[in-house]
Amino acid sequence: MIADVTTNLVRCGIAGLGRIGSMLEDDRLREKPASHAGAIRANRDCLLVAGCDPREDRRSAFARRWGCRNVYPTLQEMLRAHELDILHVASPAETHLELLRTAAAGRLPLVICEKPLAPGLPAAREALRLCSQSGTVLMVNHERRYSRDYLRARSLIGAGELGELVSITARLYMGRNRPITDLLWEDGGHLIDIIRFLTGAELEVQEAMCDLASRSAVAWVRFRSGPVSGILELSNRFQALVFELDLDLSRGRLRIGNGLFEAWRSAPSPYYEGFHSLKRARGRAFRTTGYFSGMLADAVAVLRHPGRRPVSAGEDGLAAVEAIDRILRLAGLSRFDRGTAGIPRRGGPGAARRR
């Protein structure tokens, strides 16, 4: 094993040196840090020790970009060469379970896994079990939990400043002509998780419909802890990327999403006597949100304070997978149903619908 001279620094390694692992750091428009490697380098408590990826071109690019010569084709080789405190799993979802199995077998102190935790419910449950048995703390990078704008929204809801939460409408439009099942698995989990985070409540998916002809999916949900309901809408028909939540409260409204934060309060109406209207509340803009930095800072705190629960734990990753699995089952789809033609089923032409 190669000795890593860290002077009490947290030793980090990355499995998967593609976009989220490293390459997004070079996107000129994204808030930085925008990748696992970038977050490690930006954190004064952490040291980027090594990376692994089966693709030689990505290993070479990573080594050049970060000046890190410790690159390996497999996780096993990386773990034999270096003692790590944190492993960042930034590979495709299909590889997550095997990488987590290796990390658990090596009894790594902490693993940060990209979402989804696994591309199926049995694999997600197995990943959680393996880490629990080995004593490895498992985090899932639901990055919006660490973002200042979403934290502000959660504070407003929790304090009751805008009244009681009544309903939520969530929209995800992304990847024109991308298979709707891929959109649900790879990005829908963020939508589901941030709703759980903002409300502090568990979702219960009541009904779901997916129309492959119109390339859209809709799920109706309610919250187990109260009379709040919601609608989740996903589509791959739009050129623009939309990730947006519209939260209606008894005395106000919140709209939050990519580059969007609006708070509205109920006030005497300037238009109608005896009525109230919503008035836009003044507030500072969130130029930076600290989403990736906050995630790694949480991981370091969990590592250094045994017993502390991560803000985004493995159980949160499992809950998102459970909701996605139920949406697919209610809509009559499988994980690998990638068609774009309509599939006539009960519930209407071209629609798959079940209770």
C-alpha cells in the first residue's frame, strides 16, 4: 500500500472519472465546484488521492486535469494501493452495487454515491444492507439538499411563515427525445428527494400514467403525515431544461428551481375589496448556492463525528428508488421500457395506467 501523507486531511478517491466525477468542472457556466473532484480540491480538509475508471482516456484526462497520477482501471486496484477515508462513486448507476460491495468489503469509513443509488429496488436495498453490515456510512448525492435556495425554502415552510403547505406541483423537462424511463431514473429521483426534504414527509405514490406517444409521465402523490397532495410531471418534449417546484401554502406560495427562487405572501388585495392577493416578497438572489461544497462538508463532518446522520443518507437514496419503482409499476412500465411509440393499455389510447 502506498502511504498518503495527509497531515490529518481526509483522503478521497473517485470511482468514475466522467462528467459528475470530474469533467463538469470545465463547464464555464456552472457554479463551481461542479464535480466530485472539484469539491475535493475546493475543501481545505480534503485531499484528492486517486481515481479509477475502466476507460483509459478518462484516466489520462483526469490525471492531466487534476495533476493526480494515481489512476487505476479498477476500484480493487485503487483500494489496494491507497487507504481512503471517503470513496466517491460517480460511475453509471448500473455499476453502483458492485462498487459499493467492494467498498463495504474493504470497510471504507464513508461512501458518497451518485443518484440513483441503484437502477432497481432490490439492488438499492442490497447496497444499503451491505454498507450497514460493514459499518460503512453511505451517503447519496442528492445535491439540492445542500443548496442555499432550497434550505431557505425549507426554513420558510418549517417556520410556518407562509402558512400550512397545501399542495405541490413539480416539473422536470429535460433531454429532448430522451427515453422517459431514463429521465425518471436518472433525474426524477432529484425531484422526489427534494420534495421529501422540503416537506419532511414521506411520499405515497397513489397513481401514475406514462404516455410514450406524447413522451410524458405524470404521477399523483400524497403525504403520509397530512392532507397534502402533489403532482409530478416529467417530459422529454421540450428544448429547455426545467426543474421547478411550485408549492402552494395557505398564506403564500414558493416557486423554486434551477435559477429560480420566488416567495409570495398573502396580503390585502389591491384589486378587490375584502379579498387577499399574493404579493411577491422581497429577498436576495442566490448567486451561489454551495450545493457541492455543502455536500462534501457534510461528509467530512459525519466522518469526524461518529453517530452523526448525513443530510442525505443511504435511506434517502432508497426512498427515492422506492418511489420511482412504484411509479413505473403503476404506469405499467419496466426499467428498460425505452420506446417512444404509444402503447395502448387500459385507461386511454396510448396510455399505461393502473391503480
